Amino acid sequence: MRTQTEDWKEPVTKLETRLLWKKLCPNNLVLVALIFLGLTALRAYGYWGPQFNGRLVVAGFLLMWFLPWILLTKDVRRFIGLDWVYGLRWLVVSSLLGGLLALACYGLGVLLFGHSDAHWYQSVAASFFHDERVLQLPRWELFWMFTIPAMLFSPIGEEIFFRGLIFHAVASRWGSLTGLIASGCMFAAVHLIHHGIYKTETGFEVLWFSGSIWFLLMFVTSLCFSWLRYKYNSLLPSMLGHACFNLVMNLTIFYLLIDAAAY
């Protein structure tokens, strides 16, 4: 039963952190930016360290999961989109949009680069096969081994962080359009770790052409996920869309992109 105090409680209209974090870092933009840099560094080390470390990458996603409970009160968590969605239509819309975006990324890559290393999904595939022993497993087993985590860890973590925390931290000060652009650019930038920027024995190499296109594709994908979040006033649809993107991406990698002779 709601109390009289709850009935008269002012609605949350901007991102506000718990009192402890307000004292430690009064500026929410600075706090979120520092967290972004830390999480990006963790992912980069997982990919670019002495050897690929998937555990570090997953750890970064899990940290994103828990940030709202560490930083925010219950009302603010609901404000950023951690709330339930009623009805069933969002399940269909989110699934179709995520899957179609992944197919579009695959198709454009094939149109421009064929199945060469310049295709962004080839870079994702390379992270799957850093240990050649996995090639001894059946294709279907490999597919599910990599797809189940990809549909769980990054969709939840990244949607909470980019469409939830980053967007609202920026939008609270400069408006929704700036929030959309900022969260989209940061989402796209961190995905350059997956394709666009490589660490070699002599330093870093940048794939300017394919990397720039990949950045734009991830920016557009971010805008589409943001549309899902605001159409249904919840992060759940964008999480589902993101999960279906990863599902279809892996389907194209394992059944269209990778040479069957490897199996």
C-alpha cells in the first residue's frame, strides 16, 4: 500500500547518484566519464593484453550490470529505464529490429569487402578462435558456446550503461539530442576495439576505411536501441534487441562467414 509520503513524492526528472557518490564526485558527467574510461580500458586490455582474456571482457559487462544498484536509488533506477514492460508487441519489434540490424551490418560488409579480413564480423570471429583447440568442436556446439554469453552479458550491461547511465547523465544537463549523440558515439567508439583498431607487435594499426564504416554502423545501431528504450519506456526492449543482434551476428559468422573447411 502506498503511503501519503509516496503519493506526494516528486517524480525523478534527472540522473542523481546516492549521497556517498555525490560527496565523492558531485559532477555526474565526470563520474560517468571516469567509469567509461575504466571499463573501456578493461575491455581493451582483455583484447590487446599479452593474450586475449575473455574473462576480463565479461567482468566489464558484469560491472555494468551492477552500476545502477551501486550508484543510484530505486526511483532513479526506474527513471533510467529499469522497469518492466507490459504486453507482447515489444518482444516482436525488438527481436526483429535487432536481427535486421545485424543482417544489414553483415550484408554491407560483404558488399564492400566480401569475406576478407576487412569485414568487421571477421574481427569478431577472430576473438572466438584465438585458441585453435576450439576448432575441434562441432560447429553447432561452438555457435552456442559463444552465442549464449553474447546474448546475456553485453546486451544487459551495455544497455544499462550506454542507454541508461550515459544518456541520462548527458541529457540531464544538455538535453535528449545531445544525450543520444554522446551515448551513440561512446558506444561506437568502444566497439572499435572489436574492429578498427588493432594492436600488433610494432604498435597499433588503424583500419581507417572499414573502421570508420563500423563506427557509423554502431552509432546507428545505438540510435535504434535508444528508440526501443524510449518507445516502450524501459531498457528491456533495447536489451532484447541487442541480444537478437548478437544472435544473428553469430549466425552469420558461424554459418555464412567462416570457411566450412575450418571445421
